[in-house]
Amino acid sequence: MVNEYEVKKQICEIGKRIYNKGMVAANDGNISVKISENEFLCTPTGVSKGFMTPEYICKVDATGKVIQANPGFKPSSEIKMHMRVYRERPDVNSVVHAHPLYATSFAIAGIPLTEPIMPEAVIALGCVPIAEYGTPSTEEIPDAVSKYLQHYDAVLLANHGALSFSDSLLNAYYKMESLEFYAQLLYQSKMLGGPKKLTDAQVSKLYEIRRKFGLKGKHPADLCPNAKEGKPSCHGCGGSCSSSGADKDLVEKVTKLVLEQLGK
């Protein structure tokens, strides 16, 4: 049986971590944990994530309706986004939303994190796309995030921040931490003249390592048709390859034919 008080303490601890690491400012960010099929613990609106205690934490049902909250506290206005993740990803038990400086900078600039620059990021995260901008606290953000949920465990939110989700609170936090570290490395390497990216062959080997490890969650390695067929992976495609590799093969054949006819 889940010890709700212990989970509340864990949420407060993760809240302190994201606050102390500068991933949120003031009252930004929110955290939730699934404790049963229709019960979720979540951070309240309007409070700093770095100064929470267990009595701050609210309990809601799968629709976001309050089951229990102490006087003066109510669930985060972003709970709709969390509930969409839980509804469409039954394997997810925790969601973390934050505004990490480097990752959010990429989200504001409209640049997804798709460049393969270090093995750990390729294996753990794969690509990190950007969900289209949506007005906070409305269904616009859940709708924007929804299209990426079956392919990724973390997404950037355009002009807003980042979202990570996993099978446990700690793992959801680790994905957020890894996301920010990846973004910072990519930014700083660009300041030094641009990153030296891993080759397609190297990425394919890392994808295979991930599959052999049997890591949980969603990842491009599990859906990239090229990688599965032993061809160069499409690590930077942002998931657009997930439908089929046939179209890409057809384009390549047609291009080759045209060039032959032109005498190239």
C-alpha cells in the first residue's frame, strides 16, 4: 500500500532540488505522482517549490478534481497537462514540469534538442522535440504535448519550459536533470564553434545498447525504422520517421533516377 505521507515528502524533496538547481524561479513549476488509478498527489499553485512541506500537497482524481487539499491550497493550474500524460501513457507514474535555464532558452529560440553529442544523452533521452506554444492552464498545452507522448519521455514547451515523465518520481526528475545538462552542453559547445556530432553509425550502436538494456519508457530507438533495419538512424528527425521508412526510400530512388537522367 502506498504511504501517501512519504510520497508527499518525496515531492517536497524534488521540489527543493529543482528550486536549488535554478530550474524554477519564484512559484514556477509543478510536480505530480500517481498513487492509484484514480488518485494523484500534486504540488499546489502559487507556492515556491523550494519551500514546500507535506501539508502543502494536494490530492486530485483523474479529471483533476480535488479529493483533498488543506485550507489555502489548491492544485496547480497546469494539472490538465499532467492528467493528459497519465491518460495517454499508462506506464507513467510521475510528471515534472520546470523552467530549466538552458533547456527553456532552446524552447524560446524554437530549437529542439536533436543533435547527438554525447552517449548518455542519446541513450537516455534520444531526441527532445518542442511542443507548440499553448496558453498556460488551458487545454492548448495538453493538446500540443499529446502528439509527442508516444515517442518521447521529455519535451520542450515552446516559450514556456520543459516537461519530463517516467515510471517514478525520481526517474522523472532525473530526466529533467539530464535534459538540462544536455541543453547546457549543446549551448556551450556551440559557443566554442559548434559540437562535433556523433556519426550515424555511432548513434545506431547506442540505440542498440539501449534496446539491449531494455530501458523503460519511449525513445526514438524503439520506433526509428532505419535503425531497426540496420541503416543510418534518423536521430535528428524529431520523430517524423515514426510512420514509415518506405517514403524515405522512395524519395531516394526517385532522386537517383532523376540525377541519372540529367547525366549527373
